[in-house]
Amino acid sequence: MSAACPPQSPAVAKTEVPLEGWCPLLAATFAYWDNILGPRVRHIWAPKGQGSLLLSDGEVTFLANHTLNGEILRSAESGAVDVKFFVLSEKGVIIVSLIFDGELKGDKNTCALSIILPQSELNFYLPLHSVCVERLKHIVRKGRICMQKGYSIISMLTSEIVPIMELLSSMKTHSVPEEVDIKDTLLNDDDIGDSCHEDFLHKAISSHLQTCGCSVVVGSNPDKVNKIVFTLCLFLTPAERKCSRLCRADDSFKYDTGLFVQGLLKDSTGSFVLPYRQVLYSPYPTTHIDVDINTVKQMPPCHEHTYHQRRYMRAELSALWRNVPQPK
């Protein structure tokens, strides 16, 4: 090997994630800066079975290393997380990286948690950027604790990254279009009373506006659920509609933090459990609308929602700090 050649990267551990349908995400990576060898990729997550659309491990490693180049002199406040957005036209990809300081093997290192998408998906991804970044930031908070304790963080990262892949996959097929046709909404009905009680619709729209356009619509009939979703999306901007999701007919999606409006199906018993943690982590309070029994429930206003959200986050991180086992 020539002296000018960089050292060969060792084989990188990889997790292939089975998903329903096509995922626009090419890969997610966790990398760190080694003071001797430079940027190193610790783990790769990639959707399974997407054939030629996937990058090779070598290409993913090259791209992940790119995110840490130039970070050796990084000067940031303790606990700071820098969000970097790269558009690499020559490679045909976009990379979103969260750069942060962490501890690996007892040494402080600059680390990067990144997601890689095709450049052709830029317009699809941009409306969802803040949703993904906020979720990745919370992953970093939890990851720092695991690293500080000397505990392997890969299993924790896997449990948090897979839902982001599932979110992007579901949004690719079921996101609300930028323009909503009024024919698809309840406002097109000759007699709104045939579809739902008029008072119920008034309450649903009023509460939807009071919670900053964030609502979850649940029910047993997907057509009825989606009609309410389209109706509420009339009161959103085009960018906010692209952060909203219709329900699918055969099976329900999971609730996803950060979306504006989402439709979800009840299970075979006619029940639906809204996950408290994920709802509380949404940037705004949420309106819960049940189209089967025509009920509208509303979370506390924004200032109370933010207070409870931060309090719950601190409690979750404190519990994680106490409960993460020390390495043997």
C-alpha cells in the first residue's frame, strides 16, 4: 500500500431494516472522529430489499465520513448539537447530520448521526426536515447518556431510527397532497348532516385551529377518517399539508410525533390507544377526533403543553441516567 493511501476502513456493522413499501431513505449512519484514524463509521442502518437503489457499504461509509471532515476544530458549547445539511450533487444525495460531542471508550469524541437520501427526494424531504431533526435531537440526548455510562448505544439507536424510516416510507405513499380538492372534504356534501353532525364538525374545526393545526383523526372507516383529514387540511398551508398523512385502508399506521394532521384506524375491537409520550413530544398540542362517536378532545394550550413536554423529557432522561446499567 502506498504511504499516501489512507488506512483501509474495517468492516462496518450494518442493520438491514425490513419495511412495508419503498423507503426514500438510503441509509442512516453513526460515525465518530478517531484522533488517530480520522472519521470512522460505527454502524449503518439501511432499508432491506430495495435492490439497485441502495448504496454500497463503501459509498455509505464515504458519505458518512464526509460529514465529519472539518469538525476536528469544532468549538461548541457543552451539550450543543449542530445540524448540518449537505447537498452533494456529484453523488446525487442529500445528507442531514447532527454533530455532537460524546464519549466512546472513555475518550471524548465528535460524533455524527446522519440520514442519507437521494437528491431527487429533496422536495419530498424538505417539509419533513424539522420533524426528522427534532426526533433525531432527542435520540442524541438519549445516546449521550448511554455513551457517558459506557453502554453500547447501537440497540437504542436502532429502536429510534427504525420508526423514522417507517415514517418516511408511510409519507411517501400516504401524505396529503399540496392542494386539497374541496370535493374530497365534508364541505362538498349537499347535506353535511348525512356525513356527520354539523355541531361535531364545528367543534372539530375550532379545536383544530386552537391547537395550531395539529389533529389526530381516528375511526373504523378509512374513507370517513380521510374525509375529515382532508377537511382539516383545508385550514393548513401547502407545506403543512405535506406534513400530514392519510390513513390506509388495510392496516393502521402508528402515531408519529410532529405531523400536523394524521388519520389512524382503530383495531379490530374498535379501540385505539394514543401513545402519551409521542403526543406530548409533538411541537404543538393536539386535537383528538373520533369519527365513530363524534367526539372532540383537546390537549392543554401551547404554554402548558410546552411546560409538560420539557418536564416529561427531563424526567425521561433522568430515569435513563439512573437505569442504564454500567458495563461489566
